[in-house]
Amino acid sequence: MFQVTRSPAARLLGAAALSAAALASVCAAHPAAAAGPAVPGGDHLTVTVRDAGPEADGTYELYCHPGGGDHPDPEGACAVVERDTRWGEDTFAPVPEGSVCTMQYGGPATARVTGVWAGRPVDVTYDRGDGCEISRWDRMVPLLPRVGAERRS
């Protein structure tokens, strides 16, 4: 199988990285601090899915804390995003530069997520263009729909 390496734009090392790691470990011991500041009216995301299939394509509103909206699985979607929320880390981070990714194609599906999560603005895109992007998408199911081979399971 072929692989592609994402070339790093810059490497961040040193005291800043160590301080962030130390702060993250302290916050992990205090879950209330890890969630970030409360958002008046709760967290809100808009998920727009294209080319994932007629049953999945569309634009969905998701509200968390309290949950709601017209997303097909608001409880599951809120839970998956909450699971990956850590103070000082980007819940919706792109694939890190320098990652080695398999050259596999997961299909034409794309998604854009916008809104506010943990008091921070969100504007991120997803695709399934290589193994890293497929994995990144799959970690966000059910916020994003199951597509490709995983839909059949």
C-alpha cells in the first residue's frame, strides 16, 4: 500500500508545548474545567454533508447542553464531540502535518461543521481523501454520517 507524508510547516517544541501538556493533564483531572466556558443557550453546530448518499446528504442543526435540533442523532452527536473535548486542544483539529497516511480513497463525501463549541467558533471541513482523513471522519461518527464500507457493518 502506498503512503503519503504530510510535510510539516513548522515544529513546535520547548517550554510552550510542555506547559500546554502540563496544563492539559491538570484539566483532565478536573472535567468541569476541561469543558471550557459555558455557552449561553448551549453549544450549537451546523453540519452540512454532501455526496455521502441521499439518506445522509443535507444540512443539520445540532444543539448540545441541552441537546436538540434536527440532526438525526443529537444525543450521539453531542456525545462524540464531548468525548474529544479537552481544554487547550482543538476538538476539530485537522490531520497533523507530517502524518503518514495510506493512499486510499474513501469516496466523495464531504462535510462542513460550523458554529460554536465550548465557547469557541468552529468552521472545519472533512473529506475522505486518504487514510488519515477517513480516520478523522470516522472518529466524528455520529456527528458525521457513516459512509463507505463502515455503513454496511
